[in-house]
Amino acid sequence: MSTQETRAVIAEFDRLLKAWDVDGLAALFAEEVDWEIPGDTATVPWIGKRTTRAEVRAFYAEDVPKYLTPDRFDVDATLVDGELAVRTGDLRSQVQATGKWIETRFVQEFTVQNGQITRYLMHEDSWLVAEAVKP
């Protein structure tokens, strides 16, 4: 996969995320995927590992709307080298159950192969996220 092709997939991911096109987002991921947002999964029910496109779709279609009200997702840098993309940014979401805000920096790692995302890893302040979920 060329750097240019990876950039195109990540740009499409951004476009679909902004439009909250759940089906389009899911279609960008391979049927079998290594997808993870690490953290305290006992406290934060929407994070953790997913291994299929259907599970990734459920994250966007069910988990985010059930638990969060997204407010801001700003990417400030994207670095691409072949099939690997890494980017940094800031996000802000409100936890629906507590009304608390999650405001954190993030780093996302993507691996793109054959035009699909095969690996996704989201790094964020997992302690802060867990604290926002607690009453």
C-alpha cells in the first residue's frame, strides 16, 4: 500500500466520521480487524477490543450514541508512511450518564492494507475517561 493510498483512506475516514456515516465508516474496515481503545473496560463500556467489521459498526452505531455526546474531534497532525498512519489531536465528548466532559489529547494508529483499515489503535487519557464515567 502506498503512502498516497493510505492518505486517501484516512481522508475518507475523516469525511465519513464528520458526516457520522456509520455504514460508510464500517465499510472502511476489513472484515477481520485489530481494533482497540485501551482502558478500564469494567468502568468504560464502549472501549476495549473489537475484531470484526460488525463490532466496529456497533461502536459507531450503538455505543457512541448510547454513552456519549461528541462535541469536538480535531486532528492537528497526520503522519503517513506506506500502510501506517499516525495522527494526533484533541477531542471533547460529554458522558450522557454523568454529564461530565471528557477533554483529552489523542493519538490514533491506523494500518491500511488493500484499501481497508486492518488495524486501529486509539490512545487517550484513559484515567480521565474512566473518571468521567464514575458518578
